[in-house]
Amino acid sequence: MALGALTTLAALAALAINIYLLTHIAAPVNGCMTTVTTTTSTSTTTTTSTSTSTTTSTSTTTATTTTSTSATTATTTTATTATTTTATTATTTTATTSTSTSTTTPDPGLTVPFLFYKACAAISFANGDFESGTSAGWTVGGGSRNGDITDNIYPDDYLPGGSHYSLTIANTHSSIVTHGYDPVLGTLMPNIVFRGSYSWRVEDTVNGGYGSVLSQAVHNYSCTDIYFAWLAALENGGHTAEQSSVMIIEVKDLTVGDVILRRVYNAGGSGGIDSRFNQSGSYFYTPSWEIEHLVINSTRIGNSFTLSALAIDCSLTGHSGRIYLDSFGGVPL
């Protein structure tokens, strides 16, 4: 009988152990996590993670722009058809969306925007920041205005092969510049290098009725934007807008054969300069670096473009005009 009792107790103990194991140790559950990140230019980011539990977080940032004598201001233009702007600025912002999916949490340093910007930087403008200390990658032009009114001035006329081109003027009127200030306006304008060690000055600080241009063609351009920074100093001599010193920014679509941007800023006697310019004596000038932002229409992605920037003295030869350029590329400044 004692042996039977022991056997019964052993069986009960084994049963208790089995019940404990079944109720406290769960079988492993196979699962995976997928992260989808969507980023748009409106700065709204949504991240969704799916596993044994689901967490959703959303953050929204609203950007504001402040303009002052030391601020950097921005102009955004969507390029769909040719645009001519005289002393005015139109601003349009176009949002784009990119999506990436991975089976693990993405490395913060390898997000889609980062990779996209890195790719754009690689295929964008050659020597776009002038950090070679030269004009390598660019075509430099120059010549005499010959009394032309503003409406008849085109950057191509001052490039090699153009009707106004002069090799001597092209080689002597524009130059690489380093950190410092405009020799005429001094600290009224910011440092004439926007970023890095160098920028490029188009045309000189002396009058005489001359004009200079800087131009570069980019082929199979797959970035959605073109950015660059500029400063301007345009001397006013009491002339009309058609006679005064002027700067012109022009972008051509070489694939389609049209002009998608033509901006004209002049120092006309009527004060025909937009609010981004200040006045000191006979000069209209930009007190901060201006950020030009051209949004490439989706139908033009992959096309080839030429960007040209021209500065020219007044048609009566007595007043000068010049611009400083820096940081051309496909990524935001």
C-alpha cells in the first residue's frame, strides 16, 4: 500500500510540473517589422511600424521665413512655361513625395531624402560652389552693351559666338572672389561668399557700358529642383528701367528648346526694384543673400538645361552693375 501511495504522489507531481510548463512558457512567435516612411516637401512625416504591436506617430512642422538685413531670403518658381519678371517676384511651391520600404528600421543617415539629395549633388552642376577656386566647368562671357535697351539684352549674345562677345572683356571683367565685402558698398552687403571659401563675381565694379555672363549646361538633369544664391549691386544714374544697369537670370530647356525662366532686375530711375533691394546713394543692392529656387516640372525631368546669369552696366556707360553667385545645385540651401 505504501508503494501505491508513493506512485500516486509521483504521478501528481509530474502532472503539476507539466501544467506549470504549459501555463508559463509560450511557444516562440515568428514575426517581422516593416517600416514605411513617406516624406513630402510640406514637411509632414508619417512613420508606421507593424509587428506584434502597432505604433503610429505623426509630426508636422510649419516653416516660416524671416527677412532682415542679415537674413537669407528665398524665391521659389515652378518652371512650366517661359517667365519674364521685371523687378517683381512670383513665388510658387510644389510638393513632391518619395516613399521607401525596408524590413528593418532604417539607418537615420540613409533616409530617402538623404539619398536623393546625395544623388542630385553628384549629377548636378560642375564646380557649382566654385570651391575649385576657378571657373572650371563654367563658360564665362562678356562684351559691350552698345546702347542696347534692357528688352534687347540676352545672355547668349555675350557668350562665345554671340554678337556682343569679346574675349578680352570675358577674361578681365569677372573673377573668383574670396571672403570679404563689396569694395564699394562694404558692410551694407553681407560677406560676398555665401558658403565655403569662394564665390564668383559677374562683371566688375567699374562703369563703362560693359556686360558679363556666367553659364553652364547640365545634361539629363534628373533632380526636381535647381538652387543657387546671389547678391546684386546695381548703380542707378537717374535712367529709365530700359537704360539702367541690370541683372538677368535665364534658364533654357535645351531638350524642348524654350526658355523656362527669365528674371530681370534693374536699377531704373523710377525705383523699379522689388522690396528685396535696399538703396544707398546711387546704388540698389541686396542686403542679404537671395536664394533662387526653380522647381522643375515633372514633364521636364531628365531634360538638359542651360543656366546663365548676366550683369551689365547702364546703356549710357556711366554706371556699373555686378552680381555675386554661389552654391548652384539640386539640393536645398
